[in-house]
Amino acid sequence: MFGRFNFVKKEKTDYKPTIRPPYYNQEQDFELCLDCEDKPCIVSCEENIIYLKDHKPSLEFQSGGCTYCDDCAVACPSGVLDIKYKKYIKASFKIDTIKCMSWQGTMCFSCKDPCGEGAIVFDGLFKPIIDDSLCTSCGFCVKPCPTVAIEIFENKKENIC
Ligand code: SF4
Ligand code: SF4
Ligand code: SF4
């Protein structure tokens, strides 16, 4: 009984959403990445946020955020990532009010300052929320959060930068 519970819990904890770099046309194009041996997009990213998921580039935000610098698109030799497809990262960010220190009554603004868009808005001193209309999905708020309270979801945001 407990063994099964632990297994299910571990699966959920290990889940990482598939968040692509912000320069692709269609998901199928990432099949070309399987033949790209050097994966120069990964090396090109100074924020070190591109990793391989199923041999294809995906983003995680534990070491930094996306500056929309174009470097991964320039480095891609296969046309999978290309500046002409530049758009906001298809992801949305949400604060888990159970994990968030502020929502639980301890003052914390660690996510607010790194957000260059002013998208993290506090209702009073203790209730931060992310304003999706301002958020550019850069992910810079994720790393500073001491309780890993910022959740990331795949979504269909298509706005052009
Ligand atoms: S645009 Fe720049 S910061 Fe963003 S994933 Fe590509 S190389 Fe990294
Ligand atoms: S992901 Fe959104 S809320 Fe977080 S720092 Fe970037 S713009 Fe701000
Ligand atoms: S950094 Fe994390 S714990 Fe602090 S207010 Fe933001 S979401 Fe809450």
C-alpha cells in the first residue's frame, strides 16, 4: 500500500513539462534534433536553461531565465530554431499558495524583484499572484523562490515578442 503510494508520488515529483525555446515553427520539427549530434543550442545558452528531454531541447528554470537573446536560434544548424519564428515561450507560471511563504504568513518578496515585467503583484503584503497579461514566460522568478512555489505549465501562448 505504502509502496504504491510512494511510487505515484515520485512520478508526479519527477514530472517536468516540455517547454521549448521560443524560436520554433511546429512541434514536429524537433524530430530533426534527433540527428543533431553536437546540440549547439544547449552550449549557446548563457543562462544554461536548455537541457535534453527525449534528445530534444527543452527549458528548465532552476539555473536562470530566458533573456530572449536569440543565441540558441542562431546556433541551430537545422532550422528547427530560427529567429523568424520568435515568440514568447509557451508556458504559464502560477504561485502555489500552499508552498508560498507569503501566502502562509511569512513575508517574502524573492520572486518580485527578478521579474523585470512587474508581473508579480502583491495583494497587500502577503498574497502574490502572477499577472498573466504582463508575464513574458521568462522564468526568472523560479530560481529565487526558496520554497519552489512557482509552478510551470505548458500552454499555447502565441504572442510575438
Ligand atoms: S533565447 Fe537565449 S536565454 Fe533564451 S533559451 Fe535561447 S539562448 Fe537561452
Ligand atoms: S515568468 Fe513571468 S512572473 Fe516570472 S519573472 Fe518572468 S515575467 Fe515575471
Ligand atoms: S519567492 Fe516564492 S515563497 Fe517568496 S513570495 Fe514568491 S512565490 Fe512566495
